Amino acid sequence: MPSPEVTQAAAALSAAPVVTLGRILRRVEDDPDFADDLLAALQGHPARGLRVGVTGPAGVGKSTLCAALARTLREQSHRIGVLAIDPSSPRTGGAVLGDRLRFGAHAHQDGLYLRSLATRGETGGLAAAVEASCRALEVAGYDVVLIETVGVGQDEVEVADVVDVVVVCQAPGLGDDIQAMKAGLLEIADVLVVNKADREGAARAAAELGALRRWTTGGPTDVLQTVAQRGIGVAEVWAAVSKVGRRREDPEALQRRLLRRVSRLLEQRLRRRWHDTPPAAGLDHAALLAEARAALADPGGQ
Ligand SMILES: Nc1nc2c(ncn2[C@@H]2O[C@H](COP(=O)(O)OP(=O)(O)O)[C@@H](O)[C@H]2O)c(=O)[nH]1
Ligand SMILES: [Mg+2]
């Protein structure tokens, strides 16, 4: 039985004013159980948005690109949620985030909702928090959610599991950084972008990045170039993102993604429980998880 608070939150969402939405999202971040229960309460709600992860090293212009994308999408009457996940900074309010995202006075304008999400540390829960936040935003009528993460660690891979499309950004002038780009990031990338194309070396960086992806993952070499600061190339990024998004509506791909999403959430939930309650002696968590995963992947099997 969900608590009255969860039931109330779920019912309030579709017409929630920004303040209520903010309160619900804060609860989602602070309390993983609330996040789980809210997800359960919203199950079957028809609202579906497109979730776009934007990741890459610090300083390449991810926030600027998100702002530019949001501006373009607002012009097309989309309602946009932006979640920024920044492990290096403490939670900041929407206004500060708006500033960082370079929306200036447009932060929290109608149809645009910004929030920075604190990461949760070792016990996991990021994917669950992002999943529940995205669901809440979708039910509240935001049809595109942009999720910015700094491409440095496990967070991106977790986030990739709960988004529909992953955009990986780079910028020229980072020296050897393109070579050092983590293979993991290239594996999860659907759309590659070299931002700061107004700087020298952008074409070379794009060629290198494309070649690197071909070499590490066998994926296509296409790389888009943008000058996010001036909105150049942003429409092309959106075109590429929505193309991937449409492809993902294919029932089989959707099924596979949902399965991955569910198993990730389940795994986090189990880890959290195990973290709260010391395991019984002799219980092999890794083996249990492997079994649970296998059972999920093949519900008909043993
Ligand atoms: N030259 C140039 N600078 C940019 C561009 N896009 C963003 N920047 C600047 O790069 C810096 C980092 O941008 P930010 O969006 O905060 O990067 P993030 O850390 O990846 O989110 C800021 O000073 C931006 O103004 C661009 O297209 N060209
Ligand atoms: Mg940023």
C-alpha cells in the first residue's frame, strides 16, 4: 500500500504548479523509497516523454548545449525539463542552475523546468532517482527531459539505462583528451557532438572522435559540430536525437530497454536493502543478482 503522501503526490502531478513539482522531486531525491513508491503509483500512466542524456567532460559546453536545445524546443512548443546531475557541486536551487545553464531570466519560464539533482554516492539510487524524476516530469506534462551528467564515471552508464537517447559531447583544444575518452562513453553514445566548433581544431576533433568510435565500438563515424553559445548546429542535434528517439519506439527495442531499466532498478533496490540490513551469513549477493538478472532476461526459464 503506498503511503497517503505518495498517493497524493501521484494524483497532484498532472496539474502540479512548479512549487509542488519541486517539492515532489526533492522528496524523490531525498528518499529512495518514496521514489520507488511514486514510480509504482505512476505505473500505467500514459504520459511518455523523450529522455535525452547529455554527457561529456566538464567544460565542453553541455549546459550551454542543453540551454540552446531547450530554447529551440520551446520555440516548437515542447515543454522541457532539464535535470543537471553534478557530483562536484552541492545541490543548487533552480535559479542558480538556470544561471549555470545560461538561461538567465528565462529560468522557470512557462514550459521549462530546471533542477539540479544531487548524486547519491555508493549505495546507488541515481538511476532510480532519475527514473522517478523523469516520470514525475512526464506526468506533469514535460514531453522532453534533458539530463546533463559529467562524463567521468559510473553515473553516465547508470543514467544511460534510464534515458532514450545519449548525446556525448566533446570540444576541440582538450589535447589528448579525445584519445583518452573512455570507451564506456563511446559505447553508450547515440549522437556524438563536438561543441565549440568556432575554435580551431573542431573538424579534426570531430574526425578523431568518429574514428575512435568506429575503432572502439564499430559504430558509425558521424559527428555533429555545434557552437552552442550561438545556437549553431543545435537544430541538427535535435534532428539526430529525435531520429534515434523514433527508432527506439520500435517495440522490440523498447522491450529490451525496459528490461534493462527494470533490472537496473531492481538491482539498486536490492543493493539498498542489503546496505540497510546486513546480509545473512553465507548469502552470496553477486550470485543472487546474477540469478535475478537471468530470470528477468528469460521469464520463461527456470
Ligand atoms: N567558444 C565557445 N565557447 C563555448 C561554447 N559553448 C559553451 N562555451 C563556453 O564554455 C564554457 C563551459 O560551458 P558549460 O556549458 O558550462 O560546460 P559544461 O561544463 O560542459 O556544462 C562556458 O564559458 C561557455 O560559455 C561554444 O560553442 N563556443
Ligand atoms: Mg554543466
